[in-house]
Amino acid sequence: MPHEYQRKRDFRITPEPPPDGAVSGVGPLRFVVQKHAARRLHYDLRLECDGVLKSWAVPKGPSLNTADRRLAVMTEDHPLSYADFEGVIPAGQYGGGEVIIWDEGVYVADDGPGKIFPERGETERRIREGIPLGKLSFTLYGKKLKGSFTLVKTSKGDWLLIKHQDGAVTTEDVLLQDRSVRSGRTPEDLESGATANSEFRWMAGAVQSPLPAKPLPMLPTEVDKPFRREGWTFETKLDGIRLLAVIEKPKVKLVTRSGRDVAAKFPGLTEHLRALPVQSAILDGEVVRFGEDGKASFGQLMERFHLENEREIRRQDSLNPVVFCIFDLTYLNGWDLTKSALEDRIKALAEVDPASPYLRRVDSFPTEGELVFEQATALGFEGVVAKKLSSGYDYGVRSANWLKLKKVHTEEFLIGGFTDGQNSRSDSFGALLVGRPGEDGKLQFAGSVGGGFTDSALREVRDLLGESQAESPFSGPIETNGKPTFVEPKHWAEVRYGTTTAEGLLRFPIFERLRPDLAAGGPVPKGPSDWIESVLAQLETNKEEIQLEVGEDRFRVTSLSRVLWPGPGLTKRDLLKYLARISPLILPHLQNRPLSIVRYPDGLGGESFFQKHLEGASPDFVEHIRLWSSHNKGAREFLTCNNLATLLWLGQLASLELHPWYSRNVTDPDLKPEQYDTWSSDEAMDRSALNVPDFMVFDLDPNLKEEAKGTFVRDQYARTVRVALKLKEMLEPLGLRSFVKSSGKSGLHIYVPLARVYDYDEVRAMAEAFGRHLERIMPQDVTMEWTVSKRPNKVFFDHNQNVRGKTLASIYSPRAAPWATISCPVPWAQLEAFDPQAFTIQNAQPDNLPGAREWAEMLSLRQRIA
């Protein structure tokens, strides 16, 4: 560490971190931009390189506009720990004033836009060699700053910071986003001593609430491969015990996934948590025992965990301390933060400064999941956890908003028995018989696990399993390679395996370890995937009415055999089964959006109702958004569909069509706090998040009379396809990806995801411009004429769909069409051959819909129109 940084500061006075002696590390390289209200306000750009932060002061701040040439003055190297500094430098000290972390993320060297060098060593080499040459080029992956930049040294010795031309360019002033990405504070907040987060009024979704009675950790869903995605952040997957630290002073509980309080196992850690500057809190994290090589050692952690003697626990606490690695904050000082976005919870977590060597915040890196996964696995970690920045927190639920990506598959199973051992294993066992908890209280057999055992592990596991029992804990007969001995299924084993067979049996299973942290509390809490299977099983009944259970929610469904689509004879039971099956795909497209429904209580042919809000009470699990209504001169409650129970309840109401808005009422980096007021006035609605759509939509309607009769006209559909493909050609040169779906009838819907910076009027004007151009170049095929009689045999281009409150049928929505078709996603390459009548509520499955993967990607895509 150069002496210049240390020479300028008195660390007995300033809270800035002293030199830390760090050396070049591993993993992605960090960057930080600190807004510094010193004698003159400026922004400090710092790039990690060779164990320090290379630093430039940028007086006017960085810009995303290529026309701006921002002066940058190179200053002394700073220690890596300075990247986490946010606070007040006392007057009289060098740089006295307020400092916030204005932006942060990871970076790589590049050779211009798109030509990146992801290897850490190559990036450091290019930065190291570029500084004396006076030219650096690099790509930032931050929360505010994105894309390629260059730093060029002038003849006067100063530098210029310049934005390269790429998809992140904008003429908007990024400096107007003036708050810290960590704490949500401004320099003015620091100057006044205010803590912007003290009551969380800045955080959308935060509500005052008592501490929850029995919180359990939210669990990630495993996926097959890493991915790169805007709006997601990625953390190294730690090898420890997952815990919620529940603080209600003077009490501190450490709650495992099974609900067991293990605070007595870690008394030192409990004391450090009790010393935090909070009155009450729930922190989510992982208890890890780091070995001498700096890597997590689960074996050493389990040795600690098995101890029962209080004196020995205390002794090991001092000899082999553990670290609580914290990555989420769900409750703080009377405020429930579970409905707030993860991005905001991370900012709030920065306020709870864990100034202890035994409490660490977990670093996360936005967007570049493939790069983080590559670096993490190269270092010996088992993978990463990906988290959606806009997502809330669901206690005890396995969520698709958190995804775990492993180099190998591992899973915890209950041990239900073992087979006899032969030869050297004659006094222990041959293989463990393992299974997953089933709905009937029995285990679903997953296979026999015979590999991976040391001699000591064989003895330990056999002693632990204890006495045998006559009754099999498994559901149905099982096949084994030896005589089975059954035991009470109360102990968990973590198993590594390759794949599973069609019957769900493990292939190439290897025993990893016992999981005593899961043993006492029974099965791992079931999540939505388990609920779907349960719902489908309940709907197999021949009864006309049942009390449908969806997780902890329940409601009565009636008239299950009522025919809703007379043509194919499909019933309400068929509709509910379809909604359950498709729920993992459709719910992300419905959540947090006002929803209109089309109800047919007596089926097609009967009376129908188009409803935006329902009269009377709805179940507690149904969430609403309160919106100002000019027509009613007041606020009304509008439906939303945020969970599986609500989706199925809408099916009970015979909602044959689901029409969500194009805009959401959720947190977003592009939005300001005042944009969450949707209920007080017309003016509030105009500036609200609900006036900022996520998409520009194009509704291409052939307007066929035959459609009402259920007749499909192939040549008219082919005309609509030609128009859609021409529109795609117009969008591509602008760098805009588009996504197409069938309307479920004869039309097509095209969606263009947008950054949330355009209001409905702007989006509608843009859509009209595209339509007028299409009308000019395809006069025989396209019309924007409203009068039906004046547009025979032409495709109607309806740009007026881009109006607040207007809707189209959701992707995957059933349609009130004679053959129960759905609005189906289609890959562009398959559009010409696609049959819009091919998929119905009867045959559509999550794994057979051709464009499902593309439409899942669409939700995280944010595009700007140059």
C-alpha cells in the first residue's frame, strides 16, 4: 500500500479505513463510485487492481452520454476496504465532508464495446499497463453505470472519462439518481445526521408490523446452468448451515431451515448479534467455519454442531470460531421488509453495520452470473445463488426468485432404512435407502446410496439410525440390491448425484454428509412446486365440491364438473388443473399488476362479466392495489394475482381470461419514491409507477368474422405473420428485442420490453409511429382504420392498446374461444409454421410450450429507444 494514502490521514480521527495490506485476490474485480461532498462536490471512481483501488476524482461526475468529456484527476491508491466506506470525514481532515457509495459493481477490461476480457489477471494487466500509457478501456456492471468507458490522459496530465457508444448510452442525467446504492442516503442525510432508513418510509413495501412468530428461511430453486441477466444479482454459494438470526433484545435465536433454535450451539456468535445496534431484526445468512486455507469447512462445522457439553462448546467457540455471513434483512425495528424488493433490503442491511469479525455481509455481483459462477467454481465453491433484485421474501418457501446453480447436484433426503452390508461392511450397512417427504406422510423412494462413506462415517451413521422397525416408511414397494431394514425417517443425509431417472431415482448417488441441522424439525417446508402436486392430486376427486388446500391457504371450489367449453367438453376441474400446471410460468407475468378478468359462470354461451374489481370480500391471500379512479372520483381496490392460491381462486370464479396491465406497482431502480402513490389523485396516478409500462405492445388483429365461429382461416393468419415479421425487421436495427405470442385466436401480440423511463403517452406515440410506417410500406396488408367495414381483409394495427388501463390477454391465459386455446408463446423462427390452435388448456404443459424460455427471459430485459 503506497504511503501517500496513509500520510494524508490521521486514523485516530477519521473513520476511513487504514491500509489493510491486501494483495491481489480472486473473483470478479470490483469498482465503486463514491459521491464526496468535500470542499467541492465530486465523484471518486475507484477500480480494483493489484490489491488496491486505483482512483480518479471526477468533479462533474460520470455520464452515460457519449457527448460528455468529464475531467478526471488521478489520486492516490486507496485500500480495498475503502470500497465499503460511507460516512463523514471530520472537518480539518483531508477530504473533510460526507461520502456515500453512489454506485458499485464489478468491471472487466475491454477493447471497445462487447470486446471484454473476463479473466481477472488479464484485466489487471491491461489496467496496470494502461495507466502509464495514458489510456484505459473497461466495461462497468453497476447499478447506475453500465457499459464501456475509456479513461484517456491529456497532454496536461489530467484524464478524461468518456462513455463509449453502446446499448447503455442515454442523454438522461444519471447523476439525478442521487442516493447511495447501499443505504439509500444522500450526503445531505449524512450532514444532518439523518438516517434515511430509520423508518423505511423511502422503501416501497415496508410496513410496520410485530416480529413474525415462526419465520423460516426462504429457499432457492435449483437450475441446470448459469446465466447472465439484468435485474439479478449473484452470490457465492457458501458451505455452511443456513440460519435466520432473530433478534428481539435481549433474546437472540438462530433458527434453522427446520425451525430449530440452535443459539446454544454458537454462544459467541449470539453475543455478537446481541451487540448489533438494533432493537429487533431478522437477518438471513449462513454460519460458516473457515479453515486455515480460508475455505469453508463443513466437516469442522459439523464437529462443532455435534457438541452437547456447554463447557466444550465454549472452549471450541474460542478455539474454532464461526462466522455468520449475512445476505438479507427481512425485519428491522418494527418494520416488516418482506414485501420490499431485495435491492432495497440490501441497502437497508448496510445500515446494520456488523462491525465484528464474526459477522460479515456477503458480496453480490449484478448481472454477470456466468462470470461469477466460473470464478466461484474455479476456486472450489460448489456454485452460486442467483437472486432477483425486485423480489420480496417468502418465509419457508422454495422460490423461483432465488435460484441455486451448482457444479454438481446435491439434495437432502430422509433416511428410511438401509441394506445389509457384505465383507468389510458386514458390521454396518451396504447402502442407505433415502426418500423425499410425500403428501401422505410417507417417503417417496429416491434410491439407494452406497458410495462416499469412510469407515468412520459408516459406523457413525449406523449408530445414529438406531433400532429397526417392521413397517416400511416408503410409499409403495421399493426395489433394492439387498435385504432392506427400515428405520424411523428422522435423519437427513445430503447426497450428490448426476441425474435422475424417469421414475425419479437418483443416478450415481454419493453420500456427502449427515445434516443434523435439519433433523429435529421434520421435513423441509414445502414450497410452490409441492403445492402444485398436492392441488392436482386433490382435483382427481369425483366430488363436485372440495375444500382446496394450497400450502397454508384453503378455499372452497364448487361445480367442478360444470362444462365451461362445450365444444371439447372441458370443465372447471380442467381449468383448475391447467392453472395449477402452468402457474410457475404465468404467475411472474401477473404479479403486482392490476388485473381484469372475464368470467363465464355458466360457461361459453352463458352470460359473461368483465371485471376489474370484485364486490364483496375476497380471501385473505388475494392481494389488491388501490388505484385512483377519475370515474369514481376516489380510490378503488383492483385485483392482483400474486400467488398460486389467488390464481386457482380466479379459476373457481370461472375466469376464462386473465388481462393484466402492462405496468407494475413494484420497486424499480428507474423509479422514484413518489411514484408509488397510486391512490390519492389523478396527478398521483400520472406520476406513479403504474403510468410507466414495462412493454410497448403491438396488437395485430385480422378481425375475422369466422373467428367467432371457431373457424381458423390459414391465409389470413399467414398475412398477420407477414406483418409481424416485417415489424420485427423494423425493431432489430434499433437494437430492440421483441417477443411474439398467439392471441389464442387468430391474432398475434408482440411485446417489446422497455426500461421504466417512458410513460404511456410516450410509448403510445412510439407505437403509432411504427404503425404508420408499416401502413405505408404494406398498404395491402396493414390498416390503422378503426371502422371495421373500412378494413376488409387487412390486419388491424392497434397502437391504442398502449394506454394506461388497457390490457391484452396474458401470456398463457386461457381464452374464451370455442376450443379452449391459450395465448401461447412462439419463437420467432417457428412463427410461420406455428398453429395457433395447437395448444389448449387440455394439452399445454410447462415443458412443451415452444417459446416459454424466451418469454421467461423477457421479464428481466429492459431496453431504451435511442
